[in-house]
Amino acid sequence: MSLFKDMLKGDESLFRNEMALDFEFLPKLLPYRETEQRHLATCIEPLLQGRNGRNLFIYGASGIGKTAAMKYVFRDLEEETDDVIPIYVNCWQKNTTFKILLEICDQLGYKLTHNKRTEELFEVVKQIVNKKSAVFAFDEIDKVEDYGFLYSLTEEIFKKSIFMITNHKDWITELDQRIKSRLMPDMLEFRKYNLAETKSILKDRGDHAFIPGCWDDNAFDVVSVRAFELEDVRPGMHLMRESGMAAESKSSKKIMIDHVKEAFSKLEEFTIKPKAALDDDTQTVLQLVKDNSGSKIGDLFKLYQQQGGVAVYKTFQRKIRKLSDGKFLTINTIKGGAEGTTSIIKYHTTKKLTDF
């Protein structure tokens, strides 16, 4: 029996399309979201008939297909017609009216934005879009610091649908009543994936990403269960990639439970967003949480002020929520008790496999 039969040769790899494990990868089919996609399409349909579309507020936990469903519908729309312009903006970094309008101008192909004011940028958008119609999708809209763009779109764009996507159902209650009354959006909730659906989605991604038969069943089950417990398929995809790389580093033709353990042991933390994408003040808040993990949000805000922080409490709360959505920290809301409802903020660290 050869000692080397289970080892990879120099030109072999367990991966055949590693990109399939990227969060931005859009599969040809998007399972378990057919009903939601039909709702999205129904809101857009009037635009295809030359009428004004319907607006939509989309909410649900992170990592359960909201963005993928939106992009899937946009892909179909682009194949169907050139008369409706799909515009997708992620508000994680494009978090002001000025930045959002710059991004929209870029997607519309207008590059002469240098030295233009916010009002001038909107005039450009209006002139281009009003010649046709458009669907505006604002992902992670709860990260936006001002909502002037929403008011302008509702007032001055003739034929449009506006989709607002967030993890937080209560965000809509914080929106200015003048804007809300103009939007009058439908509500669409994305439910969480169950264990079987989580496993199926990861299996499909694995079929795209890896050569056939390279995953040990038990190892794959551990990854699937962990993603289900986190209620987010993205850590599952991340762990699948790391496990595959761990197996390759050992020249193994099979991804085993030991490779999954190694993948976890190398991870100090898992985040959806890169820290470099955070502005300086938000990075300051993150460091504050790291140094005082397990503290109440009110106590953290007092420390933030003592260190020279200038944001008001509501803005501080928004930054904490942004960091939570990026998996940098966790928020545990405790209701009742002598102090009423409070939130305990903990710095996010990855559990060891033996802790699951």
C-alpha cells in the first residue's frame, strides 16, 4: 500500500471554483427565495408597463438571502429590458446623500462629478433617469446618516420603485414621517433558513467550489450546523474555504473534521466586513468595545464621551448596530429588571470547535 496515495500531487487542487464561496457570488438558481423574488418582481412590473412602480421595505436577519434575491431579480430585469434602470447601492460606506448620489451617477455612466455639489448631482440623476424609469435598491439602509436622497427621489423621479433593505424591522419607525408617507412601502420579511435549507445551500456552493467527493460527511455536517446556529450562511462558506485550504496544506484529498478544527483554530475572529471599511470614529467605538467587552451600551457611551467622542447617543447606537451587522460584536438585549431594557455589548470572538 502506497504511503502517498491519499496525498495531492503538485498540480492538484481540491478547489475548482473558489469564487463560488465568495459572499458576492450569485448562483444561477437561488433556492428557497422564490416567493420573495416574485414579490420583488411584482413591485417592478408596473415600470415595464410605463407606470410608476411600488416601493418595498425588505427586512430580515443577516446572511439569509436578501441581497442575493435583490441582485438575482436585477439580473433578470437587465435581460428583459433596457427601459428600466436597476441601481443597487450598499449604504455601509455610501452612507450620506452626497456619497449615494456619486455612486448612482457612476452606475449611470456619468463621470463628470468633480466639484459638483449634492444638488447638482441630483439634477444629473434626475435628467438621466426621467428619460426612462428606475429601480433603486438601498442595501443596509439603516447605516445612512441622512435621508435627503429618499425625499428627492420620491418627489422628483417620475417612474421608479425604491427598495430599502435592512436587518432591522424597527428601522422604518425611525424614518421621517414626510418621507414615509410618500414612500408608502410594502413590507417583505425574509425568514431564517432552517437546518435542511442551510445544509442544501452550502452543499450547492460546495458543488460549485470543490471537486466532487472531497468533503467528509461529518466534517460538512459540522460546518452546516454551525452556520445554522449563527443563522447566517456566510460564516459557513468562509469556514468551507478555510477547511479546504487546511486540507490542501496537508496534501489531503479529503476534507476531514481535523481540517475544520484547524480552520477554526486559526480564526481569532470572523467578520462580514473588513475593518479597513470602517471610518475612524467607528473603529474607535470597536476598540472601546474590545477593551470593555460585556459592558452595557450606556456605560460604553459614557466611556466614549470621556475619550473625546463627539457623536450623540443615537449616532453611537447606530455605530454599535453597524458593527453588530458586520459580525464585529454581538448585542444581547435584556428586557425587564431594575433598569428596564438594556443591551450588553460583547466583542466578537470565534468559538473553538469544542465549544459548540
